[in-house]
Amino acid sequence: MSVTPATDAETLLDDDRLTLSGLLFESAQGLAARFEHSLRDGTGLSSQWFEILLRLARSPGQRLRMADLAAQTRLTASGLTRAIDRLETQGLVMRAACPSDRRGMFAGLTASGLNRILIAVPAHLDDIGTNLVAPLTERERAQLERILRKVRDHVSPDSAAGSEPDC
Amino acid sequence: MSVTPATDAETLLDDDRLTLSGLLFESAQGLAARFEHSLRDGTGLSSQWFEILLRLARSPGQRLRMADLAAQTRLTASGLTRAIDRLETQGLVMRAACPSDRRGMFAGLTASGLNRILIAVPAHLDDIGTNLVAPLTERERAQLERILRKVRDHVSPDSAAGSEPDC
DNA sequence: GGACAAAGGTTGTGTACGCAAGGAACCATA
DNA sequence: TATGGTTCCTTGCGTACACAACCTTTGTCC
């Protein structure tokens, strides 16, 4: 019989590392839940749609290769195929063939899609301000950005896929 | 016709707030993806199952009311019902009636479930160390924890539901 | 005590996702 | 120019989730 199994388990489950990663996930999920509601109510966009439209809007020519967009959004290829299907039926996105690689497809913003995201962003910026920036001091905000950039670069180095036009 | 629509859109889409929240989400998602793979390979647990078992293990009596567990995991009541169904068929969790409120149910760890999570945690702690703690200095780690705690408390104040035994 | 509102869980239904398989195009090598 | 391997995207299938509807129990107000 081990001597103090309960105490061992407790110290194990209260480890600082667990706390830190828990805080990161709870912060991100809590924020995501708030954004989801605001976006849905204010613009009729899900956060998934918002992210796709935003990433397209920031890309040269307002378009990206399917594979690059999939990498940026952390969707699988099949998941993205269907997401773009839905956005296309709403008229917010349009597929276009890639002239230099006939396997490839672009997903590009339509005028309607660009309009939609440009309308949605200001309210979302306010939302970020209220829920994430406001509770922090300016110094804390700067620290958080610097630290998170380090973490992001470490765990997710390919998040800029498609930045350089390749077609 | 507006004067410089393209420039306006660019400054709008490059706003610092968008960058900051993007960094937070990309960090959390990148980390989650790494944990998902390690957990699955090392212990056969999904991160969903890991989180549920962990939260139960940390609770008094290794059990929680369904509603409290749902709040902690950010699942809806129906989502949690089915998650617990699956864990129960695996023998890791057991439901128990609440004597003081006949509507209520407890979800509690079985011996097998407790064993499983105690085996899984050490490897997961290493994983957090490698992917989140290691790239930061000790000072940065402390700053991050302090700042995230502020954010978490602001956006997700009910994340400790069920801490006080109420039954 | 009886009516009504609210809370705790479970079940029906639709949707979105990942995985595996498939077809088309590209590229290397011979 | 054939051929085998790889990449890009799409489709079939199973799974997990949210939402709404539901039933039971509790608490409240008269």
C-alpha cells in the first residue's frame, strides 16, 4: 500500500502548469463564446464565417488557395470544402480556378462578402476592446501580445500560409 | 465615391486589437491541437474526455453535478449528457442520484476513471512544459499567468461552478 | 393545498466536423 | 513518353455537438 496516495494525487492535479494552460483555454473559450453571440446578433455571421471572410479580406486579391485557407483556419481540407460551399451559396465567396495549377482552387471574396466583413469588423473591434483590452493596463496588453506571439510562433508556426502569392 | 476606401479597409483590418485576439486564439488552438495528438497517442483519451475526468478528479468526492460540470466544460446540458453516456459505457464515470434533489444527477469518477486520469496527467504536464512553459522565461510565465487570470475572471467568471459542495 | 414558474436532465432533429477513399493534375525519373 | 509517387480538392460515412421540446421535481405565492 502506498503511503499517501491522496496527497500525491492532489499535488499532481494542482500543478502550476495545469493551471496555466487551463487559464489560457478558459480565456480563449470565454472570449470566443462572447464573440460568437455578438457576431451572430449584430451581423448574422458565425465566428467561423467571420474568420474565413476576415482572412480572405486580408489576403492579396482578397483570395486564397483552399489549402492555405485550411491551414490558417485549422480546418481539414474537407471541412473547408463544405464551409466554402455554404459561403458560396450565400454569395459571400466565389471559387475560381487557378490558371497555373489546374488542381488548385481559389476561394475569393465577392463584393458582397467584402462589404459584409467591412461592416462587421468595427463592432468586433469594440467587442475585443471591451472584453479583452479594457480589463488590462496598457503595459499588460503589450506584455500579453509579446508573450503570446512567442507562444504562437512556437506551437503554430505555419499560421501565415499563403501570405506570399504563389500563383 | 469615397476618397481612399482601400486604405481605410487596410488600416481597419490591421488593427492591433484584431492581432491580439488572433494571437490568443491561435495560441490556444495550436496548443490544443498538440495536446490532442499527444493525449490520443499516449493514453487513448480525447482532450474532451481528459478535461471531464480531470475536473471530476479535482472535485470533492471526485464527482460533480451535471449542471456544474456542463458549466465548467462549456458544454450544453445535452452535450454533457451524451459525453457522460460515452464515458459511462467505458466504465470511467458513473452516474449517481442526488439524495437531496431528486431531479439532480452526479457524475462521479470510477476507480478505473481515477486511475486513468492519474496515469495521463504526468505525460500531459510534460507536454505543457514543452509546448507552453519552455519557450518562455520564468518572468514571462508569471506575467502570462497573472494577465490571463485577469482575462479569465473577466470573460468567464463562472468557471468554478460546483467548487462548494451543495448537496 | 393548488397553480404556476423555474431548474435539472434526457431525447429528437439538424448541422458541422474529421477520417478515409477517390479522381484529377503535377512532377520526377527513366 | 510512360510510370510511380505526391498534391489538391471533393465525396461517403460516422460522430459529436447545439437547439428545441419534453418530463420530472422543486420552490413560491396565494
